[in-house]
Amino acid sequence: MTKRLENKITIITGSGRGIGAACALRYGQEGAVVIVNDINAENVAKVVGQIRAAGGRAVAHPCDVTDPAQVQAMVDRAVSEFGRLDVLYANAGGSMPKNTHLTSVEEYRQIIALNQDAVFYGIHAALPVFMKQRSGLFLTTASGAGQAGVADLAAYGAAKAAVINLMRVIAVEYGGMGIRANSISPGPMGTANMRGWLATLEGGAEAFEAQVPSGRLGTEEDIAVAAAFLATDEAFFINGVCLPVDGAVSALLASPRPGKTLK
């Protein structure tokens, strides 16, 4: 494998499992130094071990990214130990699918804190570093729910929409300093959780998967490949975009489909 990210110092939040872990492993394979972050220290240690076993370089930094002080400490550590920071990938996120009228204020705040506020905290902490270097990439995991309405995901969709626009604003404000900011929008993923939910629907996973133009559900590696490319120097002129990695789902013409509707 090529070493397109050789010696790039990277932080990937929420990289103890799922998409974040796949991205951390890919970055390690591409030569980056990966600061693996997750709130679950055991998962962080596991991913760090996997990166090192594959010949990559990684350090563990478990913390809660909804706490701005902890995010600042993570960025400060990167600069203190390695002298710079090249990529801050704010991947941590999650949802609690529920009808809007059943979503409590506390649940709303939790979703916004993890999916929106935490991204801003990372940007706020790393911007002075990037500005001094006159280089750096902000990357975040967005969602189709942030680009169109998805039932039961009001707070999550609102947060992801905010993050997509936040990346655009950062690109516009700081692009002249060599700073980039992009989002990746995964499509329907073939994760265990997703397949478990699909199994409860009429026709199951196969019927759902057949509607994806590319013919299959996405994989965590699909996202990792895109995330690695965006971190390369070759991608310098790609700035302020939300890149769909969704098998052409977002390219489909929207049309009514049978489903649950509140009356």
C-alpha cells in the first residue's frame, strides 16, 4: 500500500469501533500517526493494538468529546508530542431514532452535544494550530439525514445539517491559509446494527439492498478509503464539500414510498 499520509499527525474521534476504527486503521496503513480517540478506553486500546500490529504508529487518547476542555487537552497533546497536527477528523456521533414529539429535551441536547457541539469544540481547539502552520484538514462524518428529511431523526438530522454547513464556513473563512474542511456523507451501511433493523422490515435486508443503485450496502472500508484520500496532499483543492459515499443513493430522484405516516 502507498504511504500517501506518511508522517501526518491525525486525530480521529469515535475511532474505537465502526467507521472511525476503519478510518484509523486505513490512516495507519497509509503512514499517518493516528491519535485514536473514543469514550471507551478498552476499544481505543484494541484499535491502537491493531494499528501497531500492522506496522503503523498510533497512540491512545480516550476522552469525552462533548467536553471542550477534554478536546482541547487532546489537541494540545498532539502538538506537544509531535510538534504539529495535520488532520482532525471529528467522526464521533450517534442517534436515538424516535418520533420528534416523543423526543425529550434531554435526548435532544445529548444528540446535539455529540453530533454538533463536539465538532465545533474540535475546530475551535485546532484552528490556532492550523493557522500557525498555514495548513490542516478538518473532516467530519455527516449523513444523508443532514441533507434531506428522515423520519425519526429530527435532532440528529439538524445536527448533521449544521455540521455540513460549518465545514463550508470554515473552508470559506480559512481556505486562503491552506486550511481545508470537508464532510463525508455515508449511505446505508451494512453494519450489524443496520442489518438487524432491516431484518424487521418487510422483505428484509435483501429488499432494501436492492434499492441501492450500486447493488449493495456500504462498508466501513468504503468510508475509510474516501477519508484517506481527502487527507492526502493531492486533495488540496477539494475544500468545503460534503462528499456522498452512498452507492448513488443521493443521486436518486425522490419519490413517495410506502411507509409509516402519522395521522
